[in-house]
Amino acid sequence: MKYLAAYLLLTIGGNAAPCASDITSLLATVGIEAESKRIEALIAQLAGKDINELIAEGTSKLASVPAGGAAAAAPAAGGAAAEEKAEEKKEEAKE
């Protein structure tokens, strides 16, 4: 993920086709040691492809994924206040 993120940052910054040394340099600025094999594999997969088109394709695929979930249960009323009082009593007892 960090290699793809670096690649995308470089493309947003105006570098239409970042090379391995560009990605390595960017990662080095934040203290990340890059693996050249992984960077080369990423560049090979993205070679000749338009990043904006790839993002658009991925977005359309995500639109078909169901993301509905159950609603969270409402917290019980007054629970936090009771915990605070208990902590205050413990602190007073220690003093």
C-alpha cells in the first residue's frame, strides 16, 4: 500500500510516470526503507495505464459492493457519570 500511495502522491504532484528511484526517494523522506522488487512489480503493473482511469474503474466496482450494516445500539444513560464518580471516590481514598 505504501508504494502505491507514494506512486499516487507523485502523480498528483505532476510526475505522470514515476520511476523506482522517484518512489524510493519519496519514501526515504519519511524514513521508510523501500523494497526495490515490490516497487518494480508495481511499476510493471501500472505501466502504460492512466491512473485516473484505474481509479474510475475501481470506484465503479466499489459501488456494487454492499456496505449496509446494522445500526449501533444506543448507550445506556448515565453510565459515564457513574464511572466518573467511582473514579473520584478512588482518588479521594488514595489521598
